[in-house]
Amino acid sequence: MNIETASRQLDALGNATRLCIYRALVRAGESGTPVGRVQDTLGLPASTLSHHLKKLLDVGLIRQERSGNTLHCHAEYPAMKALVGFLVDECCADEDTTGQ
């Protein structure tokens, strides 16, 4: 993952409402969840939810699929794992282990 992608994704998750939405979608599992259920669970107005979902879509953290009249949202787990990996892969890489 490059720094620009990580920066955009972290920026999107830096909003408390979007973070709550994203966590709800991560908790929903691979099958995702209908937009209406996210709205009911979090108590968000439809326009507010739509705005925040678009931001998460734009940075590749979620995807949406229509099934009949129902729009399902899914967390993009590979993107989530890549972002987490970006943050932890180099943990302590520059640590001085010589004791000096």
C-alpha cells in the first residue's frame, strides 16, 4: 500500500460517524448488511448515511451491491487488512537494539 492510499483511508476513518458505520459493516461479516439496517442501528438520517457511505466507497474501504430493491454494504476486508498491515508491518523497524 502506498502512503497516499493509506492517508485517504485513514482520513475517511478519522470521522467518528464514518468509523461507526465502518465498524458496523466489519461486524456484519462477508454477507454485509442492508443500508436500512445500518441506518436503523446507528440512527442516522438517510442523507447523512449516504454522504458517509460515499466517502468510504471512494477510498475503497467498502462496496455496495443491489439485490432487488435492497442495497447491501460490505466491508472490503482485503483493503482493511492492507491498511492495518501498512500501520504495523514496520513496527519497531528503526529501534536501537544495541542498548545505547
